[in-house]
Amino acid sequence: MADLLFEIGAEEIPAGFAPAALQQLAQDLSKALDDTRLGHGEVRAVGTPRRLAVWARDVEPRQGDAISQALGPPVAQAFDAAGAPTPAASGFARSQGVEVEALERVQTPKGPRLAVTKVEKGRKAEQVMPAILERLVAGLRFKKAMRSRHEEVTFARPVRWLVALLGGRLVPVRHGDVKSGRTTFGHRFLAPRAIPLSGKPEEYLERLRKAYVVVDPDERRAAVEKELSRAARKAGGSLRPDQPLVEQVTWLVEHPTGIAGTFEKSNLELPAEVVISEMRNHQRYFAVNDARGRLQNRFVAVSGTPVRDPSVARHGYERVLRARLADARFFFEEDRKRKLVDRIEDLGRRTYQARLGSELDRVHRIGAVACDLARALGRDDLVSDALEAARLCKTDLTTGMVGEFPELQGTMGGHYARLEGMRPAIADAIEDHYKPLGASEEMPRGDLGALVGVADRLHQLVGIVGVGEKATGAADPYGLRRAAIGILRIVQARRWHLSLAAAVEATLDALAGARLSADRAVVASQVRDFLRGRLRALWSDEFPGDLVDAVLAAGFDDAVDARQRLEALSSIKARPDFVPLAVAFKRVANIREKAGEGTGVAVDPALLRDGAETALLDDLVRVEAEVAEMRRARDYGAVLRAVASLKPVVDRFFDQVLVMADDPAVRANRLGLMKRVSDLFGDVADFRKIQAELPPAGSVGGSA
């Protein structure tokens, strides 16, 4: 057995491309070896900005033989009464390239048939490996790819070299005009010469390490973190936690060196978010805190090259940051010359969306929706504040600071509002209405910011869907998924029992003057379906999909209520008798669905003909009384436990009673009984959606 080593050397690959490419490289190689019947050991991918590499240990020297069997016609059709082969047998033999005498007879579930067994002898690993590796490099997917001289091949960046070794022997591979060899290359500046390789993974890692390339991403990430901590201590503080930036920097360097620097202390008068954004997003510098967690006028940068004189590199980093912070200070001071309220009319000169009008139109609608939401939640005390916060929430879009740092929209509005002396609740709402930014980001601090945030997202979702735009596949240019998730997360976090349908209708009212491309009812239905899909995606990460579907089918207009029902259903699923319980309730629901309008008759005790019917009605009356108070308290766990107590009498009913009786009055009475049982759990969950195996259908009435 031999080790396989494959390396693709290229110009600097974007940091966001490499991790996914390495994951695909390992998965695709493992699958390719399995598909070609080459046994192997560990498959692992490593890489840096200038190389993607993968190895497979202990590759078998030869493919395993492939045995296949082709089935032909039934034996009865293959030979005539005299035993001579028919055209069916001759044609099958000819299609398989064998004589009729070579055909076998095999037993199948459909009776004896003719068959041909073929054995494909395995080839040597070095014979099949070139094609595997060429498909491997050609199949790598990137967000954007480049063509380099050869139009028929693409890659994230131009490929400069290939290494392909199997047991130390060269595997001929070609990508464009680049042919595989035995040599790799070290650090671009410190060790640019060719490095011969034998093909052993350990040797590959060690030789590159000596050439100032830490090719193992885990090792390089640890080195980045170590350098950051060392440089931060040298700067007299501690590193401000920023794991996403650590990950990004890991894929920007091959050999990390931390360098501490400073900037003018006067820049700490700027909002901390501005300073951090400038360092982080524009320069990839790390912020440094003091012992009390306050931002210092220090930073740590990570160089990809060890330097002889750190002061030279430090001055370079400081010079770049100094200019950027000077620009930020200029924008900050200029912005403060005008109050936010004076910027409201400026929004009229900014287009939000061609068919939805200006940003000024937008904030007026957000205000109207926020006020409606406040009233719906019984918070009339927030109506005037919601209107004020909505009027101001987008004014920072007209500032120079947000123009330069778009990621600070909302944040700067909140800062400017505080500096103007606005009430904290209004300032916080202006800042917080953008939160949460993602599926796990922090939430608005108060109800006011949450109201404006939900109103903003509802306007975005309903408005964009209303003008005919949709989120399809991976494409979501208007951020509709993010808007829907934000609405649902805020509503659940604040435990607002808010009707989503009513909120959508209120938003459509606010959009009355806009040029929507579809009928109002169609838009409302599309938005509700979209919100339902986002709820399903959010909750399916925590709960089984069939339980989520069961709860959503019973209603999701109140997302908080639906979540409580889902948690209760998940809890009761842990019961050992859950499957038979679910089966019983599915039968009840199925009967009600099939009967349709026939289940609307009130139950008449005088028409009960069987003891099982009477027992079911008696227990049903008892449980209905118990459940009424539980339902008002939204104690759905108790509701389901109470309903579960009916299972014995429901089972007895199905065993002894024919629901679809010949007598129309008796049949309608029994269907009415089924309706009352179904009503106990029908608005908690649709048990028909739950995956529970039904017993074989019999002649009992429950199958009617």
C-alpha cells in the first residue's frame, strides 16, 4: 500500500474560498477512491492561501474486481418447447457479448430468468489515478473562478504548479498547461526555491514548515492566536475577542507574525464601533482592551512574513490606520453639524426601491406598521415613541460616516441621537432596530427597538414580495430570508402573542399607495407561506421535522404559541406509548377528514348504541372540562397528557364500534363523537403529519 499526495499550487486564493474547497477536496477524493474500488486509509486536506493539498494514506495497489450480473428474459420465454433458444435468448446473449451457451439461469422473486455474470478485473492504482486527480481539480467549485490562458479550465486563481505522488512515484496530471511534478514551493519571499518531495504526508508538512509555510490550518490557526496574544501582552492589554477575524487571517497568511501598534489617543473620542470597524473590516487589525475591557489606542496586526525590524512594519501599519481614522474623524465631526431630525427630508432624495418609492416613503410606512403592532400588543403607550423612532431610524443613511462605513448603519444613528440628547429609549431603538443581523446575533434591548425592527422587516418582506421579487435557491438579493428570520426571532424572544396574518395585513394597508404587482390576497398568502417556511427551517434544527410539520399544520399565526405547542409535543413524544398514541389520534383525524361535513352534527347521547360509545363520551366530557382551563393557560403539555388519557377508550371504541354505520343518524352521531375527540388536539398538532406506523387495516369502523 502507498500514500497519495496531491497539491495544487496557485496565486493567493481568497480567504473565503479555501475552507470550503478543502472540505470538498477531501470528500471528493474519498468518494472517487471508493467509487473506483481503491481501498484506502485516512483522507485529509490541508492548505494555505497559495496551496490546496490532500492526501490519502495506504492506497491499495490495485482496484478490487467488479462483479456484475445482468438479468435477461424469463426462462419460459427464452426457450421453445423443444428447448431451442428463442429470439429473446439470442438477443440477450448478443447484447451481452456472449454465446447462448454461456447464459446462466438464476432464481428471482419473479421466477427463473437468464443472466450473465461479468467480472471486471481491477486495474493498477497508478493507471486509474491520473483521471481521478484531473477530475478532482476540475470539479472544485468556487464562488468565482478565473480563466488563465486556457479557456477550457478555470480555478479560483491561476494555478502555478501541481504535485501528484503515489508511493513516491509521479502521477501524470495536467490542468491547462500546468503538468504535475515532484516539487512544491515554500514561502513566496523567504523560501521561494523548489522543494523536492517523496510523497509522505509527514515529510510534506515538515519540509514546508522549514520553508516558513504552516500548511496545516489547525496548526496555523493556533500559531495566529499565539502571536496575537503575545503581541497584545506586549502592547499592555488583552486581545478583544474576534474569532471570525482570527479565521479570516488564518487564511490570509502562510506564516503568521503578530505586530503591535498604536494610534492617536484622541481617536478614542470616536465611537468604539467606528474605530473597531476601521481596524477590523478595512485593515484586518485586532483591537486591544485594557484590564477593564475598555478599548485602548492599541492594535495587533498579523504579518504573513517574519520581519527583521518590527518597528518598520509597525510604522507602516500605523500610517495606514492613521489616515483611515483621520477620515473617520472628519466624517464624524461633519455629521454632527446637522441633527437627525433635519435629515428626515433628505431621505426623500434616496430611492428605496423603484416601485416602493423613496426612503422617506419607507420610514412613513414603518412608522404606521410599528404603531399598528404596538396597539395589537396592547402597548398604546409606545405608539408615539414608535412613530418618532421610525421617522429617525434611517436618517443615518444620509451621513458621511455611514456612507464610508455601511456596516455601522443604525449604530451611528444611535450614537448621534445620544449626542443630541435624545431620550435613551429613542436612541436605543434607532440603533437596535437592525438587530438581529443574523440567525444568532444579539437582539433589541427594548420593546420599542423590537417594534420598529419588526415593522421594518415586515415592510421589506411584504413590499419586496408585493412587487414580484422572490428568494430563489441561493439567490436572495433583497435579504428576504434574513428579514423573515429577524421577525420570527424577535417575536419569539419577546414572547409576543402577535398574529402574523394581521401584521401582514397591517403592512399591506401601509403599502396601499405602492404599485404592487399582484393582488393583495395573493401577496398576503405568499408572505405567510414564506414565514411558515422560515419557521420550519429554524425549528427543524432543534426538533424532528415531522413534529414541526404537525404543529405548523395546526396553525402558526401566533409563532410563540406554535413554539409552545411544539415543545409540548416533543416532550410527549418521549413517552414509551407515543407511537400507538399517535396512531390512534391519526385514525381519528383521518376519519374526520374523510367524512368532511358529516362530522358537524352534535352528539346525541340517545343515539349511542354501544357501551364503548358511552364510555368514550363520558371520558370525553371529563377531558373537555379539564382541557378548557389548560388551553387558556397555554399549558399544551398538560393538554396533550389529558388527551392521551383517552387512548384506552378510543382503542376500545375502534375495536367494538363501526363508525360508518348503515343508519345515517347513528353514523352522523359517531362522526360527531370523532370530531369532538379531534377538536381536543386538532389545534395543537395535526397528528396525520407525524411519522408513526399504522397497524394493518381491518374491518373495524375506524378504517372507514
